[in-house]
Amino acid sequence: MKPYLQRQKQIKFLIAFWLFAAGCDTASEFPGYKKTSNGIYFQLLQLGDERKPSPGDFITVDVVYKTMCDSVFFSGRRKVQLQKSSYKGSIDECFMMMRTGEKAEFIIDAEPFFTNTLHSSLPSFITPGS
């Protein structure tokens, strides 16, 4: 199969992200979560099959973005093309850790997520450096 056609395959994930936020518990250890060498905390909630996505793949994700205090600020389905990570602990790294059909929770650093991934400023409810 041609590389272009391989990238067109959709991979569905159900994923929840937790972001560090001011006024919440931001301790270095999170019970039930494992930590990667790039600083991503994750908890696998449901196993998937053997297919893992790669940079260039298009994936469909059901995603919930929350603060550590459970304040939801986005919930919905997104179709995205994975990019090679431009920084340690990126959301693309989280997606590439998963397999088709898996459900997981990730705790990532809010500031680079907003500034590097979304290309926006931090919302007022998140403290810089958190």
C-alpha cells in the first residue's frame, strides 16, 4: 500500500486529558499513573488492538480536556493529523502511545499545550508555569 494511503487510515481513540491548573493538586506523583521519560503521566483504562499510529496518520479522537480540579473546558470528537512531536510531553506523543480502541487518561503540562500545540495564550483559569 502506498504511504499516502496508509496515512489516510483513521484510528479511533477515546482519550481524556488532565491539565495542570492553579489552585489544584499539582504534586509530582499522581496515584495510579505511570510517568514517561518525557514527563507525561498516563493511566491506561481500556486495552486496544495492536495498531499504533505514526506521524502523518489521521486519527479520530473523543477527547475531554479538564483541569486537575475536574473543570471541563473542552469535550468533543476531533480528527487530527499526527505530527512528529515538537516538544517533550506533547499531545501528539500521548496519541502515539496508544493503540486503536484504547481509552486512557494523560496528565500533561498546560503551558506548552496551549502555546505550542494550540498556538494560543493560556486561558485565565490556568496559571503560567503550572
